Amino acid sequence: MNTEPVTAPLDNPLTTPVATPISDLLTARGEAPADGLMQALRQHRTTLIDYCTLALQPSLSTTDEDRVGEILAQAVDDPLLSFWVEEVDGWVGEQLDLLSEDALKQQQNKLKRIIGQTWVDTLWNDLQHRTKALQAYLKRVGVYSGAIDGVMGPTTQHAIESLKTAYPDELPLGYL
């Protein structure tokens, strides 16, 4: 945390354009991962403004130190909040000219990894949800007796083949 006095007033960190490709990456993608990051940003907006305001102070009172501690403890359990806290740290470092080019590149690479992982997680959750729906359907038509667990295992695959065999011309869509 910086202890140097701030000499010029700074705009709200969440509305001031950041002169890095990070903000461009978030808005350019327009995919579900960026949407998830932006949703987390909106959800934690007040907390992040508090954190940024405190990070810019030349010194902190005991109450302020406790608030920073609360925010950081919350970020330990919330990976998206943790990500945005690190972004605030990067923004503060950039505003106070404390951020090296290497540190900025590391932050950009971390953002790319998080976006990629969020996309994979979203895809995986969607696939599991769809597989559970398929398993429930197969159970209703009587060709599946396994658990509705979202895993496309051999029992689910066998049930799909059984359904194709039992209804070669038309699937029993009334069960959907």
C-alpha cells in the first residue's frame, strides 16, 4: 500500500478510462467471460471504490486498516473480487507511476488466463446442465436408470443408443 501523499485529485477509478489494453480486452471480447467479470465488477463496485479510496490515502486510521483487512479477507474467498482488487492495485500503481512495464504485462497475461478459465468454467457448467437435462429425459422415457449427475458416462451413452433403437423413426418428444 502506498504511503506517499496524493498531490492531485483523482477521478473515480471505475469510471476513469485506464490507458491499458486491459479495459480494451474486456470490452472487445463481448463474450460470456467478460460479461462475468463485468458482473463481478458491478457486484463489488462499492467494495472496490472503498478499497481504491483507501489505497490512495497517505496513511490509514485503525478503522481504515480494518476495512482494508475485511476487503482482502473477502477477496481470499472470492476469486473475482480478488482479481478486481489486483486490478485496483494496478490502477493505483499506474496513477502514482509505481507500475513497471513488466508488472503491467504480468497483469495483462493474468487477465487473459482468467478470461480463458472463466470461459472454460462457463462452458463446462453449461455442458453439465445440458447432460443432466438429457439424463432426466432419458429416465422419463424409461431407457436410463443411472444417476442424474451431468456426467456423459457409459450408462448415459448406452441409454442414448437404446433410445435410438427403441424409437428409430421418431423420438418421444412428449416427454421433454
